[in-house]
Amino acid sequence: MARGTIMTKATVVLALILSFGIGIPGSTAAQDAANFFVKWNPNPEPDVTTYIIFRSLNPDNGFTAIDSVSAGTTSYLDGGLSKGVRYYYRVVAKNASGDRSPYSNPVSGMMIAQDALIAIKNLCRITEFNSISSGHYTVNWTTQNQTIGFVQYDYNWPLDLMSAWDDNQYELNHAVDISGLLTPRTYYLRAVAYDNAKNMTVSSFDSISVTGEPTTPVAAPDVSIYPVPFNPSMDHPLTLANLPAGGSVTIYNERGLDVWGTDVEGESPLEWKGVNRQGTPVASGIYYIVIKDAQGGVVEKRPIMVVN
């Protein structure tokens, strides 16, 4: 690229880090810590060397460079931030001559604290639980602006499970189903909402006590998954060991779409090279590995981070 050429700007999205966090809901650490995973499409210019990540508390100005990554990386983890604050992000590409692209589109993220004022909590809040059957609930949640999104939940920390996306259309009122809840047990939940500009708002924690006849989870084997985070561009694949014989492995993306899967035919570890069923490398982000036994029972659900 000749010096002075105007470079193409990137498109940026923001994702909640589901597998990062310290403490349990209600603790000081859980209330105060917010982590955001910034992702962007690679700049198409061939001589890009660096991406610079900018952050601000204002969508229109005040953006300050907080870090940079090499051209082979299209994601960045910004951690240790405060809940109750909306952070805005933009990304700039730079080439070897020092030319910079325009700023990317701004995206923002905010995680609502437990002790936030009602006006803040109304930006995104869980409003109602309806029992459908044993271990099966509908969760209703609302947002102040029209959004799509999902509910993240689990009975311990971090919250590793997520509902299907409520993404039929951007709206204020949402309802999603969650099932397979164990009884008696208390589950923690929070809603994750995106507006049509990819700005993310995460509700404060809520909880639901699941009662009824006790259910027994399927005994999980000592499954081993490594390395995590997983970088498919490295020379090693993701290894999945100690899997149930005759079972299966399926990997889903953040939207719950089936990316890759295979049957477990023997005792040897399986390997995933970070590609989808068509052999195309997957994008950076959070993926979910679901492992089933020979009878089809889920024995392990585990989120992993893929960083290209």
C-alpha cells in the first residue's frame, strides 16, 4: 500500500466473556468485575501490520488507545472493568508505512450492577419466570430499547450455560426457554441484549429456585479439553480426551448454531482443528462443547474461547 492511501475501516462487534470471571453472584468481585471481548473483521488491505484498540466513555469523542495486537489477531479481551459503566470501543488498522484506517464503527458494552438504580436496571432486566414442566422454565425479560439476545445461566460461577437466541425481531419484550434444570437447586441468570448497532447491555443477576422431585445429573467422565484459550493458527489442534465411548461431541457457536461434531468411536482422544463442518476456519469467539454418552445423555457442557 502506498503511503497516504486511505485504508478500509473494520466492522467491530462485542461479546460477553462467558467463561471469565471471579467470585459468585452477590460477591464484591462478581459485582465489580466486567470483561468484554472485542472482535472485528480483518482489514482487507494486504499490508496491515497492527490493529489498535481504542476505548472511551463517550460514543463520539475521547477515544484513547488502550492496546494493540498484530495483524493476525482480530480480537481483544478487555478485563477488570467496572460494572454500571458503558464502555465504547473502536479499532484502527495500521500498515508498515504508518498509514491508519478510519475508525471502525463504535460498539459499547455495559454490565448492570446489583445495586444499580431502578432506572438503570430497566435498561435490561429479567421480569418473570414461568414453570412449563419439571426443570423447564420460560424466562421473560425486557429492555428499554429494541434488542435481541439470550439468557445466560448456571447454578455456580461462571455462568456457563445459555438459552437459544431470541432474535426473531428487535423488540422490547423477550421470552426464552431453558430446560434441563436440576432440582432442588438455585440457578443464577442474567439477560444479554444487543441493539441493532451491536451495543450490548447485560442485566444484573437474578435467581430462580428449582423445586420438585430431585433429578440426578448424568455422571460425567473426567473429560479433558486443552489448550484453552485455543488458537487454531498454532500447530496444535484442540484435544478432547477421556470421552464416553459410543458418545458424541458437538461444538456450537455463540448463537447456538452447530459448527462441528463427530461420534466417539474409541478411547483415543479426538482433535478439532478449529474449522466448521465445511472445513472453513471458525471466527474468534466463545464456543460451546457438548458431550453426550452412548444413550444420548449430556455429560458435559463447556465453553471455550477461540482466538485467531
